[in-house]
Amino acid sequence: MPADTVSVTGWGRTAPSAARLIRPRTFEEAVLAVRGCGARGGIPRGLGRAYGDAAQNAGGEVFDMTGLDRIHAIDADGGTVLCDAGVSLHRLMEVLLPLGWFVPVTPGTRYVTVGGAVGADIHGKNHHVSGSFSRHVLSFELLTADGQVRTVVPGTPLFEATAGGMGLTGVILTATVRLQPVRTSWMSVDTERASDLDDLMARLADTDHRYRYSVAWIDLLARGKATGRAVLTRGDHAPLDALPRSARVRREPLSFRTARLPAAPSFVPEGLLSRTTVGLFNELWYRKAPRARTGELQRIPAFFHPLDGVPHWNRIYGRGGFVQYQFVVGHGREETLRRIVRRISERRCPSFLAVLKRFGDADPGWLSFPAPGWTLALDIPASLPGLGAFLDELDEEVAGAGGRVYLAKDSRLRPDLLAAMYPRLDDFRSLRAELDPRGVFTSDLSRRLRL
């Protein structure tokens, strides 16, 4: 198997660590890699879109699973797909959309593997309707620390520990996923502006049930009466009769086309994303949005994955990288959300990628992030002075309100807060100790948080 010692980092580029990168190309090679794992253990890795240190393993081994990328079977009548864990959501869209099917859940990037989607139990703009990714997984094959391959189904402890378990229960080899039927590859999108945070939350609470997908970009630099002003974007898959009558569009209603802009440069000066530049961007972005627009047709990539059109967009934060911070607090805890938004605004954190969504029912994974309530995600340059202490204070507010932070994006949470955020943590630790007593599966994240 190909193997090199390389520096590995998350998408935020904040804490690189050296590991031996192993690239299995068959299930048999994956078994050999796990059985031959060294004293520092190993961790599976997909396309590297976890923002923090979940797919890193300093001094140990990292299993690059992207070589296992076959689609084995598609049930075009029943709407299921059986594929390797290294298959990306992008590849599934390429293959499935022409057949009238779409992935059940997608985050803000389609460059996520199916194994990563289960391991992080990803969510998207449709959580209030469809839940997280694992809710649509019918079964998966899991390579455990003893070198055995187990078929895992929903409702079992191993399924619930693996969904959101950040790769610490084993290596997912294949998965069978239930799909979403669509008639076109277009989205019908409604856009409106909200004047402040209370206005935004009211609009979301009152009308989210009308839409399958819903998300709000929020201006975290706005202050005073405009604190929390936002652009709310919601939509659903467009029916065939909503498409324009041009021959090409009607002839190929399910075509999947993507656009790519030039890649971000490899070197970006530090401080490019300052309070001034981000404040200007936020002002322009808010002002250019329509006060109210309905029924706009957008391609799937433009609606779900606008940043995917800019390769290596994470470089724009400079060599210091950035922290992606995401938390959820429950319904009835709106004052906690208001207070955190005010604190971020008053501190003038230069964030231009900030989104607010509403979550629906909780998902079964013991370490799955979504819970009913409000979730805010924001990016912050890692070089911002005092950022660590400030986020520690926000963590304490979130934990005190019964909320939690997202482990797939975390790079700095204190371990003493983890149990308050994830009530099934002891169950996860117990199952992991029983399943993997030698600690074969380990990561920088698991060591930092004592998972």
C-alpha cells in the first residue's frame, strides 16, 4: 500500500500534525492496515473537510479512504444506493441526478465522502424536515479494531456510536443510503431580508414548515438596532413545470452542471480579512439581497455549495488558518442565542461566513450534534487576539444552556465541558473500550477531548 509521512491538517488549517498516511485500495488492504496499526493507532480520513483535528493522528497513522470509491448498486425504482465509503457526495450527484434522485442530506460542500458523512453525522439546510445523514442510512459495513467486518443497522448500539462518532469505532467500508426523489436539478428559491435577529428568528419559526431547505446568512458585525440582520434563503426542488420553456433546459431537466472559478492563491497576506474588509463585504452582501423575491430558479451547486466553485477557498484566511465555530441551543433558550450574537457583534469578530438554521428532532447518534433548536456557525481568523479565551466563554454559555458544539468543526474545546454537552458520552466511551480495548482507533481530537 502507498504510505508516506506527511503533515495533515483540517480544513481550518490551524493545527497540523505529522502522521503516516496509508492509502488502501481494497477492503483487504484496509483490513491489513488496521491489523498492522502501530502504537499510536490510526484514524480514517475522507476528503479532509472536517475543520479541526478529527481526521489527524500525530505520530500515528491516517487511513486515506478515498481510494475505496466504487458505486456497487443503485435501485432506481426504490431509491437506494450501495457504495463504498470513499465515494463523495459530488460523485453521487453526478450519477444519481440524471436518474431522478438526490442525496438525502448535504452540508455546505459536496466534497464529503459517504463515510465522513456518517462519521460526522452531517446535517444540511433540511434538518428541520429530514434530520441528519445517518437517519437515511439503511446499513453500513464497519471494519472494527479486531480486523473483523460487521454489518451494522439502525437501532443498534454500534450504529448509534458510529453515527457522529468521528471514526473512533472503526472504518466504514460501504453504506446503503436512502435517496430523495427529484424531478429536476433546479431549485425554486425564495429570498428575503430580516432587519435584526428577532425579526429573523420570527420568520424562521413562523414559516420554516413551508420549505424543505432553509438557511440564513447573518451579519455578525452589525450593531445596535441592526444586530443580527440577515438574508434568509429558502427553497425546494423545482418541479418540471417551473422550468423555462427553452428547449435545452426542458430537454435536460436533470443535468448536473458545476462551475469553477480560479483557485485561491497559495499565499494570502495575513490580515486580509480584517474588521474593515469583512464589514464592507457584509454591508454589500446585505444591501444587494432583495427585500423579498420568490420562485427564483437556481442550479443545485449555486444553492447548496457556492464555495465549492472556488478551489482551496480556505486559503483566504492566510497561513494562520481559521476557526469554524458551531453550536446549538434548544428552543426556549433564545436569550442565550441573542446574548452570544450580541457578544460576537460587540467584539467585532470579522466573520463573513456566518449562518443560522433551525434544527428539527434529535438524531440517534450518541455524539450526533443536531438537537431541536437554533444552530449558529461562523468562521473567525485564528490569529484574532484573545480568540481562545473568548470562545471558551461562549462554550460555557452554550453548555450552561444545555447546548453543544459540533465536534466535526471543533479544534479547541476543553474536555471538561464535553459531558455536559453530550449526555451519552459515557455510553460512547464504554462501548469504545469494549470494542477497541487497545485503542487502535485514535485521533488528535480523541486525545484532546479524552474520547
